[in-house]
Amino acid sequence: MAFVVTDVEVVVALGVVLIIVYIIGSYWKHRTLTRYAHWFESNMKDRARVQFHSFGHAGLRIRCEMQDRSTGYRELYFSLSLGARENLMYYPLFMLTNDYDRVNCWGIVEGPVRSKLRLNSLNNKKLTEYSENEPNMRKLNVRGIEESGYIVFASDTEAATKFLERSNMASRLAEFRDIELVELDSMSSLIRVVSKLKGEKLPDFVKFVLSLGRAV
């Protein structure tokens, strides 16, 4: 006798799968965010007063009030956003879009930022077009940066070139290719960095951010 699956059984089976994915995905994200928080507590406690604000299992915000000013920063803020692994639809979309977790960082530096600067991936066509049309922003041709898949615009080309040289930007981008945006704001003395986030790469990302503060 042929086995017939009813609509009710299909709905029940799908519901069970959704519940399992939600529980496992939420647990995994909680463990991941806890691991990130422990990393900041262990590795930044000698340099900064560290505070956390959690968004459940969706993300984590970290504030580092710097005590070690040799980093070049007064304050650092990290916003970690994890992919929706508790949602079943995340997985086929991940296969199609190569989605990643992300980290946004904002840093208020001690010294003056002498040039507005925007460095972004060549894959970000919209941001590149925006920079090309922005008043007082000019493209920089820096050896090694475009070869790594990035483009740079700045308001003061001389100051920006010196910053890129001091930070050893070209070689760092060649080694750490998850960076999506580096932005300097001369009006607010702010550095912003956006990157894909892979758990094992968090220490490298923080080192990258600290190197920018020292180079200003």
C-alpha cells in the first residue's frame, strides 16, 4: 500500500524543523556572542574600561573607554551583528549571497584627523560612485591598494597619503581582505571601519583598528 503524506503531516514536519533550527541557531548565536564578549574582557581590560550592551541573540555592542591612550583613541565602539541563523530561510540565502556576520567600529581619536578619507571595496559600486561625485573628494592612486581590491578618495591627498603609509594600509589589506570600508572624518576626529566578521579573525580586526588610531 502506498504511503500518502497528508498536508497536515507536511505542516507538522515543517513546524518541527523550524523549531529545531530556531533553538539550535539561537543557542549557537548566544554562544558566539558570549565568546566575543569574553575576548574583549580578556584582551582589552588592561587598555580600557569595557562595557557591553546585548541585543538578545541578534548582536552585541561594546564600548571601550580607553585608558591606554598610546592606541591613539579616546573611545572605541564595536557593534557586532550576527546572521539570522535561527531562521530557516537564512541558509538558502547564505548559499546565494555569501552572507556573513558583520562588525562596525567607530573610534574617537586623540589627535586631529587632517583629511576626510573613504576607502572601500571596489565591489561597492554605489559607494564608489558617491565618492566620485562628492565635492572636494579626489581619488588617490596608492600602490598596492587597488591591487588588493580597494579604492581610496580623500579631501587632502597629501595628509591622506601619509596616513595610508603610516598605517601600512596596502600590506594590511592584502593580508586581511574582510574589510569593507575605512572612513576618516576630519570634522569629528572619527574613524569608522566596517568588516565581515569571522570569529577567528576578531583579534586581527581589532589589531587593524588599533593600527589606524596610531597612524593618525
